[in-house]
Amino acid sequence: LDDNGNSLQVHSPLPHVLGHEMEGEVVAVGPDVPADSLTIGSRYLVFGWIGCGTDPKPCSCCRVGTENLCTKGMPQKFTDGKSIYGGYSSHVVVPHPRYLIDAAKAYPNLPDGLGCVYMCSGLTAFSALKKVGEPPNGGSEIVIVGLGGLGLQAVLLAKALFGCAPKAVDISPEARAEAEALGCKTYDPTKDGQMEQVIQDCGGEGAFAAIDFVGASATYKFSSKVVRRGGTVVVVGLFGG
């Protein structure tokens, strides 16, 4: 029960330790792990969206490698067979070597503890940006709506991918200030005329694409109104916030 006496619905066995952005040292491997696939004592990044791909009968999505879309609703399957232990645990069971990335080998200059963040927020923002395609006038005609951790990650990636900062939208002055420090022109959607201003600032035709990192009805409306004809709106997350 929560503090108000309401029953909380738990769909996995307890204890259930949270945490899906993980990096750690391999301390042991199971008998079915190929001898040359992992090195005991080395540090690895953990892919955090594990579905049912290692099950005897995986779903249609996991069979083709898109385990983040697992139809059985089984992401983050870090279990010892009884309980689930996520990244806040002292030890985590990863079901297959394919979910591990040798960070030191692939990215030798990456500081410890940073790569695990990219495994969630980085991949999410990168995937959203890749869905919009190549903007003809660079990132300045991409609009990022919602400047939390994901939105600001998208700002950084857009600059790296497209060569200039995107437009940025948020109700928070602190969030807008962070985006402005990264080179973005920002907009407060609570003020009148902001949708029209974005359109004008994108050459008068509207944005090439808008990426909504909030997923609420108000932000989707803003995003869909500021894109040009034939533009793209990508919604990250679930409708309703």
C-alpha cells in the first residue's frame, strides 16, 4: 500500500530492484557462455531493453532483434529466475553476452560511468533524430519539444549530426536557459504566438521535423502545428506525459 492506502499493482516477483542504465565489471560467466566472448574483470555497458529474445519461443519482435518492442512486455529482464535485480543491485544477471558492449575497447576515451547513460537516454534521442532523416538546411529547422534529460541529449546529438543547434521548446525558464547555453533559440509555449514564431523562424514554411519528448496532448498539438507540409513529428514516450 502507498501512503494513501492505495494498493500498488506489481507485475513482477519481489524483490524487484530498479535500474536499467548499467555499466559494470564481469565477475563470472555461466556454463553456456563461449570462452572467448567475455573477459572476466573487464568493464562492459549493458543494453537495458532486454525482451524475451533468449526464451525458447520469443515473440515476433524479439526474433528479429527489436527487443525494445517485445510484445510480451518483458523489458529489463535481469533475473536469477526468482527475482529481478536492476542496476541499483550489487550484482546483475545478464542473460546473454550479446547484451554487453566492451566500452573500453569500443570507446577507449569514454569516462567510466558515462557510457551507461547513453545506453538509454542517448539511444532514445539518437533513434528519434535518425527517424526524421537529413534536414535540408541543417538542424536549425528541427524543433525539440521538452528539455529534460532526453531533450537536452537530443540538442547535443542534433548539433553533432546536423552541424547546428535545433530550435527548443519548454515551459521551464531553467530548461530553456540550458538549451540557450548550447546555442538553441528557445520558445515558451505558454506565451501567445509562439507556434507562429517557430514557423517564421523556420523560413516561414514551418519546421522540417519536431520531436516531442513529453508526449502529452498539448505538446503533440504544438509539434504538429509547427511542422511544414510533409514534415515529420516524432513522439518519444507515451501519450499523457
